[in-house]
Amino acid sequence: MRIRLAIVVVFVAAAACSTKNSSVDNSQIGPTPAPVISSGPTVTANIPAGASALRTAAFGTNPLVVSLGTTVVWQNNDTIAHTSTSKSTGWNSGPIAPGQSFRFTFTSPGTFDYFCTIHPDMLGTVTVQ
């Protein structure tokens, strides 16, 4: 009896999820927005092997000086994950796996300190002019 009840419940649930019985009005859904692509210059901040022991050299050139509108690409060339995380409210890459990268475009001038949340001794600065 329980097996029959379970089968009936599954069929009822499947029927309720059917697209034929859907009450969602898809005509109100707009197009998916295109990703934002920077048309300005790009500068790479390389994270080398053994970066967690390099402190202020862990992200390559430090401080990194760029012009307004530049996209900085943090490229992880290490064998372990790292982050690029602003000390203010700028950006947070989340873990950047080995061989992966993270991009952030600087749209306002200033000096931006950042670090790796996994290895807090890894410190960097981007100065935007």
C-alpha cells in the first residue's frame, strides 16, 4: 500500500511540475543582459608559485599603478587557491583556483589596498590615476 501511495505522490508531483501546466508568464521575462566587457587597457597581476610566503610581492608589481578604466587581471600561477579581496568595498574574487584568473575594472581614481583572505600576509595595492 505504501509503495502505491508513493508512486501516486511522485506522479502528482511530476504533473504539478510539468511545463504544460505551468502558470509562469514567460512573456514578462526580458533578455539576458550581456556581460560587461571593458574596452580599456588590461594589466595582469601574476600570482607566482609560493605566493603565500612572498607578502608584498605575492601579486607581482606592488604597488600596481594603472590609469582610470583599466581592467586588472589577477592570474593565479600558483599550485593553491588565492583571493584578491579589497580591504574596502571594492571587490572580492572568491577563491581563484590554480590556472584561473579574476578581472576587475577600476572606474574611479584612488589607492586600493587588497589582500588574500586565505593567506592574509599576501598584500597588494592598486593606484588608479
